Amino acid sequence: MSDSRSGPLVPADSGEAIASPEGTQSLPKALDSRFRANERIEIPRLVILLAALFIALNTIYLPVLYSVGEWIVSSDGGNRIADFVTLWSAGELVRNGHAAAVYDWEIAKQAQIAVTGKDYVGHFGFHYPPPFLFVVAGLAEIPYVAAFIGWLLASFVPYAAVVRALVGRPVGWWLAIAFPALFYNSLIGQNGCLTAALIGGTLSCLPTRPLLAGLCLGLLTYKPQYGVLFPFVLVATGQWRVIASAAATAITIGLASWIAFGSDAWLAFLHQAPMTSQAFLSDGQVYYGKMQSLFAFVRFAGGGETLAWIAHWSMAAGVAVALIYLWRSTVRYEIKAAALAVGAVLATPYVFMYDLVVLAVPAALLIRLGLETGFRRREAQGLLMAAMLLIGFYAFIAPVGFIAALVLAGLIADRAMAELGWSQPRGAERRALL
């Protein structure tokens, strides 16, 4: 039986209020009069201007970079070295019958050099489990530039649809386009939109479509580090149909990849996985400023590996305990879902800026709540701060995305404590500022 406390997400523009789960009140009466405004809640001009700047960054600046040879294709006509080269060259290896070679760093590097015509220092490793080889093999069927752009568009569409559904209003489309981390994802041709779509889809479908939610969660195993906290929450709330659907999906795509690519591909992946962890997390072969976790933050600040691991896993354990408590409480489903989405980011030590497109999911849910009940001052400031931290990565190349995730986590915790009656909004903070 599913836990009835997880109520459905009803589109805010459908004319209905979001249904409160059985035994749950949408807002305590004492807070309802403080949070809710009778008049229409409007978005301030500053937010609109910043959103317009981010939209321009994501829709205009990239074509400008392409025109001057700074995106996808170099000025000399060759393909630029970027993360997408890893995906497309891996697909070429799969198409030529060398699926296991994808996980051999030296062979993979030679395949990447063949695509770009340029050597480079280090490695762009392929770190995804074999089911993702179906995706890259399909990409390699298309010429490189078309595949790059097609991949971004194909992953953006479900991401944008999920963000729109979570916000519950047409403004959700603009949030999806304006989200700052989208720029970094698009710049290098990564999969942040796909990850966000699967996490957001899981949370959107979980209350009313458990089998579809499980399908999204099972597909998320292409990046298993983002699904670590879901089993704790699902078991704690008795979401057995979601668990069964997710397990069936993961097993099905795993078997399909074993049949298609052979056991050698799986063995090669399992052999390479600890090497990746050692190289990226322990040896620092990737600059820690590019990674956006507490582990990377400690290492970036000069802390040792042991301290970084202790800090990170202590935080992850705390997040897991807090999520279990929250999901078994009577707070609104939007708060539970937002907390799990940001928790998925905080729990993994292996996260890059392009992965933080996932933060559009908790941001969308916070905006949904704000548009329904009014934003308090700390929420308006916090959302703007998170956005500026994400865009600031381009200037600082530091774990500012981790701080942005903490800011969103703080806003979610503030909402949760208010609904649980642990805190009360004060006069200047109680009303809608958006």
C-alpha cells in the first residue's frame, strides 16, 4: 500500500487547490492567515529582469559562441573538446562492436581524438553503466554537430515539461529556460536536463502514478549516485509499488544491456568504477573547484581526504534521517518532494555544475508554494542568492553550487518548520514579496 500522506500534485492553474493528503493539512490555520494573500501575487521587476538575463544567456549567448568558434565547433572547423565528445565517441565504439572498450581510458581517449582531431591532457572517461550505451549508440548514428544540438533539445523538452508541471503555472516554462545551471550543461553537452527530468518526473508522478514514478526512478540508475536516498524514503513511507516498478525497470534495462553488449561491458564498467572514484575524489585529477559537493568543498578549502569524507558522510546521514522524518510527517507534499530533490544532490560526493540543473526541481516547488501562499522575505532573497551563486561559477570556478544547494535546503527547512509549528513567521517576513 502506498503511503496516503503523499498527496497528488494538482496543476495550480487548473482551478483546484493542491489536494492535501489524508490526515494532512495544507497549512496550519495559525499560519494560513499569515501566509495567504487575498490579492494576486506578482513577481517583482528585479526577478523578471534577472530571469530575462538568464534566458538570454541560455538562448542567445550560446549561438554567439558558436558563430565565433567557441561552442561545438572550433574556428578551424574541427569539433571542440567538450564532454559531449565522450558520449559521441563512446557511441562510435559501440556501433563498431567495441562496447567494453568504452571503459578503457586509453582506447576511449584515442576515439575522442579521432572525433576532434586534437590531443589533450588527461582523460574524459565514460562513467555510465552499460544501459546508457543504448543512448550514446543512438547519438553516434547522427553527425556530430546535429547530435550535440539534438541531444540538448531532446533532454531539455522533458526537463522543461517537468518543471512546468511542478510550478503548476505557465511561468514554469520560463523558469526552466532561465535556470542558471542550464548554461553550463548546454555549453559542454552534458546530461543535467535528463537527470533533472527523471528526478522531477519521479516526484511529480509518485503520489498518483506510482508505476510511472518507479519507471523514472529505474531509469535514473544511469546515474545511480542520485538515487541513493530514494529507497530510504520509499521504504519508510511504504511506497511498495514505486519500489517494485523501479526495481523491474532497472533489472530490465540491465538485462537488455547485458544481452546487447555482453558481459564484458559490465565487467569493464565494474572494473573502471573504483578507478574513477580514486582518480576524481582521492587523487584530485579533476580540479575540486569544478565539483559541487561538501567533499569537494572541504578539499577545495585545503582539508584532507579523511576530513572531507567524514564531513560529507556525516551530512549525508543527517540528510537521510531528516528526510525520513519529514516524509513521515504531515507537511505538504511539495515540501517533501523539494527536500528529497535537494537531498539527492547533497548526498553524493560526485556532482558537477551541469548536474545542478536538478536544483530547478526544488526551486520550482518552492516557487509553486510561494505563488500559492506568498513568499516570505527570506525566500525571495534565498532564491535570488541561489541563482547568483550558480551563475557565479563561471567567474570563480569554485564549489558555489554546493552553497546554492544549501541555501535551497535552508528555505525548504524553513517552510517545513513553519508547517510543523516549530517556527512562526514574523511580521516583516510573513507576506508575499513576489
